[in-house]
Amino acid sequence: MALYSSSNIAGAGAGDEEDSIMSNILASHSALSSIMRSSAAAAHSIASIDGRLSCQQEYLSGIAAAVAPLHSQALANKSLHTRINQAVSPSISFLRAFSRGKRLERRLLLLTSADDVGGGGDQSDHVLSYVDCVSRLSTAVASVSAECEPAIQRLQDAVEYLGRTKATNKLKLRRLREAAAALRAVCKEEVGQMRYEGPLDEALLRLQDEYEEMLRQLRHPDVGEITGEGGGDKEQHVENRLEQGMDGPDCPTLGSAEEIEVLRRIFETLASNDCLDICIDIFVKVRYRQVAKALMRLNPEYLKTHEPEDIDRIEWESLESSISLWIRHLRVAVHTVLAAEKHLSRAVLSSAMDGAVWPECFAQISDRITAVFFRFGEGVALSSPEPQKLFRLLEMSSAALRLRPALSVLFDDAAPDISDRFRELQKLLVHAASRAFAALEQIPENSLPPPDATVPGVVRYVVNYLKCLAGENYAPAMTHVLRTESLWKAGYLSRPEPDETLLRESLARVLDALCGNLEGKRGKYRDRVAAQLFAMNAYWYVYMRTRGTELARLVGEEELRGKYKAAAEEAAYAYQQEAWGSVLKVVKTDGGLMSEQKGAVARGKLEVFVREVEESLRRHRTAGYRIPDRDLREQIKESVKEMLVPAYEAFLRACSAALQGRTFLTPEALRESIGRLFESAGGGSVSRRGVGGGMPAEEAESPGGQRLKGSGRRPRAEATRVGEGVDRGNSPDY
């Protein structure tokens, strides 16, 4: 029963599954049928709609055909509107610029009629207002000029567009074209008048006049004060001004800051309006005149009267004075006048052409000024190399050396040609000083020695010359010349001798040349007494005038003593032998022989002695022998007395018995005769005149203390010091 029941249950389950599948199939069939019916209905509906759309498309095609002309006209109107806007916009900008220019013209006329423009520091604000108005008007006129052509061109383009598109009839188109052409002509005329014939042109002319007047009002201070009394400190002050450069606080300037600003603004305004060349011409012309006037107040007549080729024919006193003035005037011109001009040129003109204008203007102003000074200096340097010119040439060379830094600051960047010419002048001065010193060594030997055996002018000249040259005023400059010449000859890579060695050897060569000259003159004497007196006077003079001086320090005290004092002592000894040796021989005999002499022999010797003494005294007086040096004269007098009087006294004592009752020359009378002879041998004062610039004078007589010792023997050298000073003897003819 149980099994039967299970199988029944299984059969019942299979039947239910089949029923479910059938139900699903029936449902799907029903859905597909419904879809087919809907599709058929939709297809029918679409077919009906298509018919209606075809009717509407035909209707719209008719409407589009009717509207097409209106659309084309709308596009043409839009394009025309764009063209008109493009033509009107530049015209509006042009009219605004034109209106602005007219307003500025009226403003400028008001400023001009109110006479607001004026010179001087008090009117700086008014001038700046006027310049500002001119600058703004210039900008406005430039804007009008720039916008005029584009505006007219756009209007003509619009008219041509109307012609191409036939947007208007031919009559109106012709009128528009005529109006555009007339407008072009009117605009060009108006713009031209604004630029070249209107208030702007008058204002530019007025600014040119104001610019010239303000430049003329900037005058240099009285530079003559710097070279007048008490000018040393001022010269030293201006000499140090440029050490800090052109922007230093002490750099000389012209005008106030307000005046410089006004000039700068005027220059920039004129330069921006095509007046740059006019501004340059005005600046160079006016400032050159002001510089020339400032320097003419120094009264440099020598620059006009002393032509370079005539330097050798000018009197030395006049040339010497002119050289001193040249040194001072050139220093003032560089440190004060031209320095201020460079500052002014750069302050006013530096904005033009990226700073290329002001150096050219400054160079044009300075070139003509410096050329006059350089020509004079070159003329002196190229003149004949006379020794008397050496001191002035050294002063010129030293001044040029001191001026070199200032000239480098002034001209190296702005006017290099001036710097080059100045360097050439320095070379010429060094060569000239070297040639003048070399000429000193060529001491002429053709002149006759003085008949009175005194110190010749050439000795006084050379000794004083060398003492000055070895002094602190000229030794550095002479050393610089010698060193420079040495470097030029040996090359800059060589090792020149020390400065002091160069100067010492040069001075020693001149002294040696002087010794040779003295010996040559000494040999020309026929009178041997005069020859020895001449040598004694000359060598003693050289020694006494050089000892204790810078010359002796450089050459060597011992060398001078061993050469010149020894030579003087030798000459003094030779003089005593030549002049008094024969007198001494009469009474100087051996003592044993004297005791055996007879009375007649003694009396004969006495007569011969007296005759020889009188002859020697007469010869001295007749020849006019002189010993100008008082100390030397006293020494020779005492030496001759010591040479003759003791020997004569011994002779008288030895012959006293033979001479009893006879009249004879007493030793006191002999001593007085010799004294009177040498007192008259002083010969009075010695005429003097200077041998070079800045050489002090001294009495002809040397100070005491240095002596020639001994009688009838060679005196030994003895060193003492003397006071400083220079005896200025007659200058020889070189």
C-alpha cells in the first residue's frame, strides 16, 4: 500500500511540471500577438504622419525662398556696420588727440602771453611749467600726426566698401569720396600747422633762446684769484679736487641744481623735437666762449705773442715769466674751468643718444682751449736746448706729471685725443730737459780766462746751477727725467740704476767737465802766477760753495774735499813758489855758510831781496791779481808772511854785523807791504745775476773756518761746515 502510494505521487508531480511549461508558452504567444498588433498600428500611424510631413516641407520651402533676400540684406547690413565702426573709432581717437592738442596750444599761448618764462633761479618753476607744457603739446601733436593717416585711410576704405557693395547710389558715393579727399587735405594742413607753424614751433624757438641765455648766464668764478696773492692754498685745493673723481663733493660745478635740471629738461624737449643738432651747436658755441672769457681774465698774452717757432728769439726774462704763467694757467684750466665744463656737459646732455653726445661736446670745447696751451709747451720743448732752460723745463715736466691724474679723469673717457697729445707733450718735455742737461756738460773752452785770475762766470754758473739742481725743489724732477730717459734707452724690462745713483753720476759728470774746463783755461795763461791764482780761486770756490749742501751729500763730501780742496791747496802752494819762491831763495841759505859771508855779499843779497820784493809787489799790482774770497785771501796773506818774514828776520840776524849802520827794509815794513798787497787784492764786490729760476743769492765771500795751512809747503785738507746759500755769479755764454 505504501509503495503504491509513492508511485502515484511521482506521477502526479510530472504532470504538474508539464502544465507549467505550457502555461509559459501560451503567455509568450499572447505577448507576441499583442506586439504584432501594436507594430501594425504604429506602421499605419507612421504612414499617415509621413504624408502630413511632406505637405509641411513643401510649405516651408516656399517660406525659405521668400525669406532668403531678407537674410542676405541683414548680413550686408551687419558687414557695413562693422566697416563703419572700424572707420569711426580711429576718427574718434584722432579728434580727441586733436582736441587735446588745441587745448595745450591755448595753454601755451596763455603761458607765453603771461610772460611766465624767464631766466634765473627764481623762475625755475615757471620755466619747468612751460617746458612741461611744450613737452605735452609735442606729444599731443605727435599723436595727432600718427593717428591722422590711419583715420582717413579707414574712412576711405569704408567709402570703397560702399562702392563695392552698392549699398548706396552713385551720387551719394561720389559725394562721400569727395568728402574723404577734402577731409584728408584739411587734416594734413591742420597737422602741418600744428607741427611747424603753430604755437609749438614758436615755443621751440623760444626754448632755444632760453636755453642759450641760461647757458650764457653760467659763468665761471674769477679764476684770477687762484693765481693771485695767497693763491698757493687755493691752487693746492683745486689740485686735489679731482682725486675723488668727477662725482666728488669738491668737484667744481656751474649753476645750481635747479638750473641744471631746467637746462636738462629744455635739452630733452628740444632734442625730442628734431632740434638736437641746434642744441649741440648752441651748447658748444656758448660754453666755449664762456671758457675762453674765464681764462682771458688770467691775461695770458704770452699765448698770443709767443709763437712756437719764435721761442728761441724771445728774451729769456720774458720767456721765463711766460713759462711760470703757463704752469699756473694750465693747472687752473684743468682743475677748475674744464672740470666744471665736463660736469655741466654730462649733467645736461647725457640723456641724448645713450650718452654719446656729451663727450663729443666736451671734447669740442676742450680741444681748442688745450691746443693753445699745448702749442706753447711744445714750442718751449722743441726750442734750442740751452742749460738755462732746464729749471723751467723741469717745472713744466713736474707740473705735467702732477696734472696727469686730473687729465686722465677729464679726457680719457670723453676726449682721448687730448690725453694722447698731453702724453706726447710730456715726452717732449722729458727729452727737452734731458737735452738741456746734456748741454750743460758741453762747457765751452774757447773763452779766455779772466786776466785778474778771479773765478770765471762759468764756474759760478755751474756751481750754483748744480746746487739748485740737487736741492729738494728740482732733484725729484731731474731724477724723474733721468730715470725716464734711462728706461726709454734701455727698455722697460731692464733694471735701471737707483734714482740717487743716476742723479749722482750725472752731477759728477758735470763737475768733471767743469774741472776739465778749468784746467784748459789754466793752461792758456802765459803768466804762471796768474794761472796758479786762477786755479786756487776757482777750485776753492767750488769746494766752499758745495760743502755741506745737498750737492755735496749726493756727490760725496769726501770726494769733493779730496778733489777740489786738494786742488786749491796744490794751486796755492804752486802760487807761493811761482810768485815768492825767487824772493825766498835770496835770503834762505844754509846757516853755516851765512856765518862766513862777507859784508859786501850780505849787502848785495839784501839789495837783491828788496828788489825782488818790490818787483813781485809791482807785478801783482800791475796784473791786478784778485782773490775775491775774503777767508782765502787772509789765509794766503798770512801764508806769504809766514813764508817770507821769518826767513828775512833770520837773514837779518845772521847779517846784523855786516849791516850795521846801513838802512834796510824792516820785517815790520815787509809784513805791512804784504798786508796792503792782499788787502787791495780783494777787488771789491763781484757782480751777480741769476742762472735759473728760483736760485737764492749769497755774499761772494765764503764763511770762515776752512783754512789753507802752512807756508812754503803743501797744506793738508781739513773739513769744516759752512752755512747754506748760493753765490750767483755771472752767467757764461752757452
